[in-house]
Amino acid sequence: MPGTVLVTGAAGFVGGHLLDMLTSELPGNPGNPAAEIVAWHRPGHTPTPRGPRVTWVPVDLLDRPSVGKAIAGTRPDVVYHCGGAAHVGHAWSRTEATLDTNVRGTHHLLDALSHTGATARVLIPSSSLVYRPANEALNEGHELVPANPYGLSKLAQELIAVHSTSAHLSVMVARAFTHIGPRQNPDFAASSFARQIADIEAGRQPAEIRVGNLEARRDLTDVRDTVRAYLAIVERGVPGRPYNVCSGQATSIDDLLQKLLKRARVPIRVTVDPTRLRPSDAPLVLGDFTRMRHELGWAPRIALDHTLDDILEYWRARPT
């Protein structure tokens, strides 16, 4: 894809994997080496280098003048808006900050893009949690009734995005279900379990893993499949039309943990920690990616077992 590509939240989990894909040399990759890539990160943080073609810029999404100045200086042709608050559990205790970052931050970005008058394609990564909880696979036509503050912030973000579509801005919406993979923050279940296993194996932690609700079933997709979907949506998606990014299979958190424990090199016991239980945790979140498959030719490729191997090896290789 020619021109300048902007990735907000580029130092984060999804943003980092997206940069990996954008800078890869794969034939037909939308992030071909001809593109200039601008990566935003939070001020005060030092990002991990991602190659010589990536220009890092510190930008606070809540600082409207700074966002406007950065956009005016970049005038991107493509924007992947990966910046924002991403933790569902933390949103209960940090509701105001979650809404502020995901809603006001998105407004600042889209407003700045609109004022430049430049033509751009923009991807807004939303969430499966905009849907009303249900005991069935969710497609894009399912009722939108978020059950938690995080889902509410993502629905508001979507509405801002859709209303920002214009002659200059083509705004796409990806409703991502749970995505996991190497380099994910250990505040999230799969990464938390894997890091604890690695620490136990290395003798840095007693042979016990503390867990929250293990009964919940989630649709899990490898983050590398997720960012590949984002590229497909930007390339071929219809502005304002949401696309579910998911695997179409539900795995219980207990099954996820057991898969990782089978990979452990030492015996480990499991203890339920009440402080890890959320005020509201839907029993099932399962997606239907028929629209992605039929309209954009996307389907997940990476098996869950492969993903778990990669997550565990990432934590085993981490220095103490």
C-alpha cells in the first residue's frame, strides 16, 4: 500500500504485531517496503525498535493540540488506531479513564484527520463486547448492548467512527474477539498463566498459579491472525461496515490453563483468587466470522496449540 501508514498505540501488544507485519517482506503484503510507517507511542515511554523504516513519535491521544499537530505533519494515507485502554477488568475500577481514552482519544484523532482534508482509510479496532451477551455465536447483526464499561467505551468509539466517514475519510470497524499471543501483557489470562509457569520452572515463584473465573468460554484468535484481518479490512473492507475478527470456536479458560499446564516442566497446583473475579463475566463470548470469510477472504490460520507454544516460549526466554 503506497503512501504513509500511521499506527497509534504502536508500542502496545497489537500495535507491535501490526508493525511486524507492516514491515515484513512478504509478497503482496499491504505494508510493503515502499510505505513510510509512523508509529505513535505514549510520551515518557521508550518503544522497542521495529526496524529502520519505522518513525516513532510520542503523542498523547488526550492532548488535542498535540494530536492535531502530529496529524498535520504526517497527513497519513492509512491509519490503524490501536491506541487506547484495552483491559476489560480494569475498566470497572478505571471507568472514567477507559471512556476518556477510547472515546475522546478517538474523537481527537478523527477530528484532526478530518481537518487536514487528506484522503485516508482508517481502521478502528472495536470489540466483541459491544454485543449483548448471548448463548450463541454472535454475528454483526446481533443486538448492541454492552454489559461492561469497556464494551460501552468501544461502542461509543464505533459510533464516533461511523459518523466520521466522509468524502475524505473511509473509516472501517473491526470487532475483535479475544486475541492472544507472545508479548501480551500478563494482566491477560493466557499470558498470565504462561508467565507464572515460566517463573515456577525457573524457581522464581512457588509452584502455584492463582486464577479467577475458569468457567468462562472465549473465542480465542492468535494476534497475528488478528492483525492480518486488520490489513484485509483496510484493503478491501466497506467503510462503516463492522467485521467480526474471531476464530468461531469457544475455549474455556480452564481448558486454556490445562493446555498450558501440560506443557509445564514441573508439577503446579491451581488456586482460585477471589480478587481476580470480575463484577460481570459473560459465560460465553463466541463469534461468527462468515462476513470476513465471504467478503474479504480472511480466516484464522494459526492453531491454538501453536499460539500457546509461542506464548510459553516467549516467557521462558525472558530475562529475570
